[in-house]
Amino acid sequence: MPSASSAVPSGLAIFDLDGTITRRGTLAPYVIRLLARRPWRWLRVVRVAPVLAAYALGRADRGVLKARLLQATLRGYRRAELAAWTARFVPALIAHGLRADALRAIEQRRRRGDRLVLLSASPDLYVPEIAARLAFDEVICTELKWHGDRFDGELATPNRRGAEKARCVKELESRYPGLPTAAYGNAAADLEHLALVDEPLLVCGSWSARRRAAKAGIPTARWR
């Protein structure tokens, strides 16, 4: 979702969301806190069990698991209902769930004149609102399907993770040829796109992710 800005940026700064800007994942809290209002919907989660088992055995990917979870828990919600919940969830997340070091990095990149891009595998139920409140120039996230006014939950785009995230970074670089590019991520799955940019940084990664980053020559840091 590019912005309409015509200013020429000095570079691209691409930020992951979950675990990088936020202290932890965002999708589970979004769903769990919403369903606390309608606990009977948790009975639908049993439908996810076959896909969860397939994922554990390596026979289903995260995108399929994400879609089945969202369909089981949120399918049928109206746009206005989910928009109202997002309007409550995002301010609370920004007030209490972000890393101070991430906010400083975002502001430093903004002062340098970089184009700020939020690139996340999390869904467009709430990621665009987070991007707007943090004044990002562009947001790329996993998009979901609707049936008219009712939420469906199937993915409308590929899950923005791993190889798909790397593809998105390549597409961004093709739109801004010659610009220096920085990227920030936290997971082993982020190393694929971090390896493509001029200034990569793995933050708060697991031991195995940090080890792989070291082998790839990607710097690491511990953000608070």
C-alpha cells in the first residue's frame, strides 16, 4: 500500500513488526482478546486441529495455519465490528507493547529522510492501522478475503514471510533503484530478506537465528 508522497527518499528502511517493533506477536493477542467477548467461538478452534497437526509434521505452512485459525475464530464478523476492535487494540499495543529501541530506530530513519516501510506477515486487520499511527510511508502485510461485509479469513495474498518477504524486498528495491536499503527483523525466517539489503540487522533473535545470522555476516542486536 504505497503512499502518495512524491518526495525522493534518501534510502529505504524496512521494518518487520512482530518481535522487532513489538515485544511479542500480535495476531494471537488480537484474536484472544476479541474472543474474550464471545467465548463460545473458542469451540470452533477444534476445527484447526488437523491443520495444526499437519503443520507440526511439516505438511502445511504457516499461511494455511493462519487462514484456518482466522476462519475458525473470526469468520462472519462484520467490517464495522472488526474495525471497532482494531481501534481499541492498536492504541493499547502502541502504548504498552512496543520496543523503545525500535521507536528510536524508526525516528532516526525518518530524520535521515528514508522511506519507511512496514513489512509484516501479520494481517491487514490491524497492521495498516499500526503503520498509520507510527507514520510509516508504506505498509506491506498479509491481506485477507471478505465476502461483502463479512470477514472470510482466507488469504488474499501470499503469507508475507520467508521467501515471500524477500520477494517483496526485491520489488521495493526495483521501485527505488540505487537507493541504499536497510532492514530490521527478528526471526530466522527474516534472514532471507535481510541478506538482500545494504544494512541488515537481526534484533532479539533466538540463539539459532543469531548463529545463522553470524554465518551470513548479518549483525545482531538486543533491542529493549
